[in-house]
Amino acid sequence: MDATAKEEHGFKAKVSSPEAWIALGLASLFFAIFCGNAFIAVGHGAIVVGLLMGLFRRSHERLDWSGLRPSSWWLIAFVLAAVISVAVNWGSMLSPDGALKKLRHFVVFILLLLLPNLRKSAFVSMKYRSACILLWWVGLVASVIVGGISFFFGEKFPLFNSFGHEGRLSGFYGQVMTFAYILQFSVLALAAFVVYPGVFRKLIRLPWWSVFPVGLIAAWGQYFAYSRGAILGVAVGLLAMALMHSKRLTLVVLLVGVLAGGYAYKDSWAGGDTPLYFRVSDPVRTNQWKTAMLAFIDNPVFGLGYKDFEVKCLELKEKFQIEPAYLIIEDGVSRYEYFKGHAHNNWLEALASTGALGGIAFAGFCLSWLREAWQYRRTAGIFVPLVLAFIVSGCFENTFYDSEVMSCIMLIYFCSQIAFDRQSQGREPEPVKLPT
């Protein structure tokens, strides 16, 4: 019996072990990618149970700080900066305790990475990995189908309208930005499985051809979500994947991009005169960006308090005398109002909410994660596109602060760290082809 088989046997035997609870939690988070906060809560709860059992079991699991990579240290720094920003602004925040609770999305995975035995047990079994992938795929397909019914046949099937967003496909969430910015990672991951079949067969006990129908469904849903930032993330990720693979694939991706762009140009959105994917001007977003930058200048060190920019957005606009930019048409009469929301940009949100401390930590996390993804060359073709999509699309949406998107990003981050561990230990998946 080889090492992997022994580990799988031991994993199955410990049905009431910390490892089993961790496995349950991670599986729930895979299903939660497209099925919402309820399953995220279940996943976090199960992981916390596993962490507590691991800390108090007889083997005396201890926190191992030496095993963390630079990206994890920057993530810890970001969490600390967020806590400091809340503490400094406690009296002026609407819900400081609620903001701190949101940090659990980071803390859960940081603690899991700090416990070496539990960290090593994650995704050991091929059957378990396959089950996680199936949960992800089932949620994805169901979400796109339900969203598609609402989008195309909402009048015939009013039952599905509660899942819809006017003029866009939005899955179960009914929140098109959340759906689209999560879906971009699935599109890229499925594309990587197509490009690198050896990695897929090495990691997952599913037929390779099954990637194609799921990938087509995901791509179809991505297009009709009509999110320019998410589409840009997909485009950058696919181009990076192609450039890292071969000239032939690069030409194919560019050709597909031109054809898709031509179709999108002809496809108007909601009867508008200008196709959505080619609308450059977005006064609401630029309004939010300007407000966030001024908020950072006004509170440069500690910021307004983690996640408090959205709460104070309206009063900030009045304070800085920023003109309303949100167009509302009622009874044929147009008027502009203030838009209340987050900064629509991860970088500016970090600066406005957590100040220079949080902004530097967030930048350090992004750049060090990208560097690690490139350094571990056997999986670089998979993780570099995903990290690039996160960085690029995060310039147009708060993906690092939305609970569902944040959970997806942290799950990808954890999977990347486990993949890097396997390579460091010599238990690598089949090499990914990279240009010399």
C-alpha cells in the first residue's frame, strides 16, 4: 500500500475525527459557491468544530507559523489592519461587531493553514476531491439553469422570478454582480481542466469529457450575466493561460475573443442603443471611486473602519460635494440621486475602510499570491489565471468584501496553498506545460 492509499484508508477510518469535520466543511463550501450563505455558514461551522477537535485531541496539534507562505502573512496583516480600523473607529461605526464577524471568512482558513496535520489531510482522497467537484458543478449547473429560466421565460414561469435580476442572468442569488464575479472563476477553472487533461485525470475520478458540457453552461451563463468586469477577468485569465501554454492556443483564444466580441457588439442590452459590453462610461462607479479616494485622503492611516465605507457613503458625498450620478426614470421624468454602496473596487475599498495599513496589506496579499502561483510552475497554468482574474476584476467590484465571493476566493486560495504543499513535498500532479 503506497503513501496515498494509506492516507486515504486512514482518512476513511476517522469518521468522527477532526479531519472528517474539516472534510464536511470544505465540501459544504464547494456547494456554497453557487448556493449561498446558508451553506457557507454550515461549512464554517463544521471547520470550526474540526479545528477545535484538532487543537484538543491527544496528539496536541500545535499552531505552526513556520509553514506559512508570504501571502498568508499578508492576509494576516490585512485581518489585523481591519481589526485595528474597527477598534479606532468603534464609536462612529454603525455595526462594528458585525464587521468583525465578517473577518471569519479569512480567519477560518488562516487557522486551518496553521494546523499542519489538518492541513495535510485536506483533499488527500481522490474520491473526496471528486465529490467536492461534483458539488461545485451541481450548484453551478442548477444556478445557471434556474437563472436562465428566469431570464428568458420569466413571464411563463413566475415561480422563478424571485431568482432573477431584470435584464440579466443572476443564478440563485438574484444579485448579478455576486453571481457573475463568482462564475468567472469557474469558467477559468473549467478552461484549465480542458487545457490540462493530465492534471484533471490525476486529481479527479471523473470522465474528462464531462468538463465540456459544464464549461459550455458556465460560459453561457457568464455572457448573459452582462458583467463587464467579470468578463474582463475571464478574458485576462484565458489570455494568460494561453500565453503560458502555447502560441497555437493563444491564437485560438484571440480568435474566439474576436468572434465573441463581434457578437457582443451586435447584442444590445435591455433595448438600449449601446451594447452593454462596449459601454465605457459608468458614472455611478466613477462616483464611488472618487468618493473612496477622498475618504482615504481624509482618513489615511486607519480608514473609516472595515466595511464602513458603504454605510457612510452618502454623508461622504455630501461632505466632499460630489454630484449625484445615479439616474432614475419615473413616469418619463429623469432625475439623478446619490447611489449608496461599496467602492466597486477592492483596492480603493481597502484604502477607504482600513487606511494605508489595510491597503498595503491587501496589495501585499495579491502580489505575493500571484508570485507564489507563478513560482510553483507545475500548477502555474491553473492558478496564475485565477489570481489575475481576481486582481483585474477586483478593480471594478468589491469581490474581497462580498460574503459569497469572498468565500469562493478564500476556497481557491486554500486549494492553491494545498497544491503548493504537494509540490514542495514531491507529490505533484502531472506537470503543466509552460513555455521555455
